Amino acid sequence: MKAARIHHFGTPEVIVIEDVPRPTPVAGQVLVRVASAGVGPWDALIRQGKSAVNSPLPLTLGSDLSGTIEALGPGVTQFRPGDEVYGVTNPEFIGAHAEFALASSKMVALKPESLSFTEAASVPVVAVTAWQMLFEYGKVQSGQIVLILGAGGNVGGYAVQFASQSGLHVFATSSSDDAQYVRSLGATTVIDYEHDRFEEVIPMVDVVLDMVGGDTRERSLKMIRPGGILVSVVSKPMPNPNDLTNIRTVFFLAEVTTDRLDLITNLFKQRKLIPRVGTVLPLEQVRTAHHMLGGAPHKRGKIVLSIADVVSPPGNG
Ligand SMILES: NC(=O)c1ccc[n+]([C@@H]2O[C@H](COP(=O)([O-])OP(=O)(O)OC[C@H]3O[C@@H](n4cnc5c(N)ncnc54)[C@H](OP(=O)(O)O)[C@@H]3O)[C@@H](O)[C@H]2O)c1
């Protein structure tokens, strides 16, 4: 089978499409015939050897996937061959950019019927990350004020949808290109980060969700009320201790699980969530996808690799 692999860390040019043996699932794993696979900033970090999660080389890139169950490892009873699933491969965020991928059976779920395979592959890491930021780490409650940094991005888009539907006042930063989109997802106020400083526009907030890091994140600390929290998925915040009076900061790595995916699936069933697929490329153009992660022009939204045409049976999405 074909797989997008790296033998060295480096630029997108280190990625090679190779023929490798089709893997066999062991206990607790499923083998997925991959239809589509998402490409995200963490794939670039792994390619560069800068990920918070280290895996030995060589490795196959990719974590987000959608497809059909091809085979079950011993002890896996919750899926059947042919089931249409979406999710991620493993806690190391690797192995999905291939024609077949092994996945932990606890990290995939039945695909929402309303989503195509391409749409489904765009969802798992970013939607679950946004869910965990808001509800598990931010512990938000209706009526609170949240500032979402990087709301025009893939995690940010889900964070805005979850927050606005939970009765929060949502202040969001994005580029002007994404402002209308972010507003359409339910943000109360969108601040154009290229032209305006959010601290001159927003009130004090209860929670900051950080998808940007750096100076933007540092500035946001001054806008958090005592007792509030900054939740980052970019890196561990190292703020000035003077900024931390009665404020908590947290960084975490997303944990995509069947249970969390089922929650997200339910929201898609109720038509409460909108996915945003950007550029779609074949597996052979995975280097181009990585150049896009690095800033090359692309359609806004999640970059997805289309790996195989999988036709759903009638009535199945
Ligand atoms: N810890 C974890 O488990 C985890 C999980 C998921 C994601 N992440 C991390 O979270 C970050 C976001 O991921 P993503 O998939 O949402 O990436 P993404 O789709 O590229 O989104 C990033 C967004 O931030 C915007 N942005 C850049 N600079 C900004 C600024 N100063 N102010 C406001 N917005 C700004 C970008 O806008 P423009 O395109 O207009 O510049 C883009 O819309 C990445 O660093 C990723 O690695 C971590």
C-alpha cells in the first residue's frame, strides 16, 4: 500500500510516498481503509521533529482519518468490517496518510451520516480540541465571556460554534478574510487582529482560548478576570508571574476518543455544526499540503487528502 512517510526530519521535501506492507491490527486496534485524511499544523511539527510527542523514524504521517473498517484486531467488538468511521489513529498522531491505517478502536467512532468522507476527515482533532478547551478545561458556563484567539482557524471555528451555542458571549480574533465567517458561526464581536488590538475593544473575560500563542497570548492575560483561565493548545504558557494574580493557565494535548467523537456526531446529526473543508489534494500531493501549512496559498478551511473513492451504500450519507 502507498503511504506518506519520512525518514528524516525537515522541510516538506523529506516526505516520500512509499510502498509498505499493509499493517495487521493487534488487540484493541482496527484496520481502516482510508478514504480521506486531514492535514493539520501538528503534522508539520512532527515532520520537523518539533512535536510534543516523539516517535521513532521512519514514520507515516497523519492522524485524522475517515474510511471503512477493513479488519478488526482481537477483542474489538464495537465495530464490524464495512462500518464507516472517522477519528484518529493513535496518541502519537501518526499513521493516517496511507491507503490503510491502524487506529485504536477507542479513538474512532461511526461517521456522522450527514458528512461526506472528506468532511468527516476534517473534523476529529480540531473539533475535539475545541470541545475539550471549552468544556473540560475552561469549564465554561452560560453567560460567561470568552475570548477566542485564532477564531478563523480550524480549532477556532468549532470553538466559536460550541461557545455561541452554549450561551457565552464570544469575542473572537481573526483576519479580515475570516471575519464574516466567524460572525456567521455566532461570535458576538470579531476583532481583526491585523488592524486592531483586542484589549482596546473587549471587556474583561472569564476564559481565553488560545490557538495563536506568542505576544497575542501574553496580551490576553491582562484581560482575564480574577478566577479566570487561559487554555492554550499551542504551547505551555510562561507568563510573567505579575500577570497571574488569581488566573490559571493550562496547556494540553487533545485526546480524541470514541465518546468525545460520539458527542460531536450527535451535534452534526442535529445540524448544529458546520464543517469547513479547505483545499482537497490527492495523497501524492502531500508535500504541497505541507507547503500550505507553512503559508502557501490555499482555500480557507481544513486541508484534506483524498486517498480513495469510497462509495457509501444508499441511505448511508
Ligand atoms: N495541543 C493540541 O492537542 C492541539 C490540537 C489542535 C491544534 N493545536 C494547535 O493549535 C493551533 C491552531 O490549530 P488550527 O488547526 O486551528 O490551525 P489553523 O487552522 O492554521 O488556525 C490558526 C488560525 O490562527 C490565525 N492567526 C494567526 N495569527 C493570529 C493572530 N495574531 N491573532 C489571531 N488569529 C491569528 C490564522 O489566521 P490567518 O490564516 O488569517 O493568519 C488561522 O486562522 C496550531 O498551533 C496547532 O498546532 C494543538
